[in-house]
Amino acid sequence: MEQIIANGLYLGAQYALIALGLTLIFSLMNVLNFAHGQMYVFGGFVTYTVVVQLGLPFIVGLFASAVVLAVMGALIEKFLFAPVVRRSKRDESTMLLAAGVAFFLDAVILLLFGEKQRGVPKIVNGVFNWDMRIIMPYDRILIGVLAILLIVVFIGFMNYSRTGRAMRALAQDKMAAQLMGVNVARYSMIGFALGAMLAGLVGGLLVTITGINLGMGGPISVKAFLMIMIGGAGVISGAIAGGFILGMMESVGLTVLSAYGDITYLAIFASLMVFLAVRPQGLMGKPWG
């Protein structure tokens, strides 16, 4: 039981970070960023390039992922999403654009990094063993702690910084925020950059554990959508809750259901369909309409 909880918390921390970036973009712009998983993959490859190919410390690679993905997110929002949101009257336009960006990033990743699995050497060696109840490598513990610290920093930034408060105001009521002097275009771009940066940071963190490859983008995006559906689309606390719930469900499934074959996600999807039939807005979201 203790091992299941520990694995669930580790998975939940990284999943919550992924979901935070996606839900931030959705809450500010009402855009489902289908390219979120590809941004995760790109961040992992940036860290791999800096650490393995350039021989620089892991923290430098992680910082490089954050900067590269923040710049990428800002450019994508300014030159692609902002004009479409401004000119189009149909939500489908942004969805198609997001899908196009995902395919484009897949092509860029293939061109720059190839399709092979890449990884970074362990940053911490050894295994934690607590009376055979909890057995976990130290590098996973470190990554989990770093993910939780990043979540805390993000929450503090959103609650106490001027930029964070402005983005929260936009998410709650864009028209009222604009009347109060909030620059919608500027903070939408900052929010998109921050969401992309979070995706890149998680990719940079997990390249040391799971490695990275071209095909991971789609499954990561699916998991991110699962999390925000569980917690409630556009709700930051819901994204965190959804991440930890999915992490715990996956941990339980991989442990308890392993004897019945690879049906963990079959059970998760079935449970999610029942849950959404009862509460379609998620745990913390408001009813649609």
C-alpha cells in the first residue's frame, strides 16, 4: 500500500505540472492546445542536447528547456493563435490550428533530433528502501520533489505577483479585466509562454527517468486532457487535483490490475466516462453554458 501511494504521488506531481500548463492556456484563451505533448517532448530533447551533446550540467539543460519553450510559446501565441482568435468567430479554428501546430512540431522534432529514444544519465544514484515497504530510486524522489516545488512556485506566482493576478483576472472575466486596464494581448502571450515553459520543464525533468522519443507527444497530450477533465477545464486547483488523481489511479492500476494484462487505461477511461456522465464539468469546474 505504501509503495502504491509513493508511486502515485511521484506520478501525480509530474502530471499536475503538465496539466497546469494546459489549463492555464485554456483559461486565458479558451484554446485547447493539442500541441502540449509535443512541447513536452521538445523540452526533453533540449535538455538532452545541452546535457549529453554539449556536456553541460543538468540544471543548465533544464533552464535551457524553460527558456526555449517559453520563447516558442510566446511566438506561437503572438503570430498564430492571437490572429486566429481575433479574426475567427468559430472555436473550431483554434482547435484546427492547435492540431496543425502539433503536427508541425512533430516534423521539427524529427528533423532536428530524429526518432530514436534519447536519455540523460542519472543525476542521482542509489535506491531508497524503507523496510521493503517503499522502494524508489533517489533520482525519482528528487524529480518528484522538484515537481512539487515548481507547483508551489507556480501557485505563489499566480497568487502574489502582479502578472499572475492579471492572468487570473483575465481567466475570470476578460471584459472586466480589460476595462480595468489589463493588456489582454500581452498577458495572453505571457500565459501561453508560461504554459509552454511548464511543459518543457516536465519534459526536461523526466528525460532523466523515462527518456524521450518522437512518439510521446500524443499520449502526453491525452493524459493532460484527462487531467483537466477530471479537475475541471480552466481551473488551476482542478488541474493539480486531476494530476494527482490520475497519478494515483495509474499507480493502483499498474499494481492491482497487472495480473489481468495491460488494462490499466481501459479501466481509467471507463471510470472517467462514468464520472463525466455524472459531473461533466469536472470536480472543481463550473457547469457549461
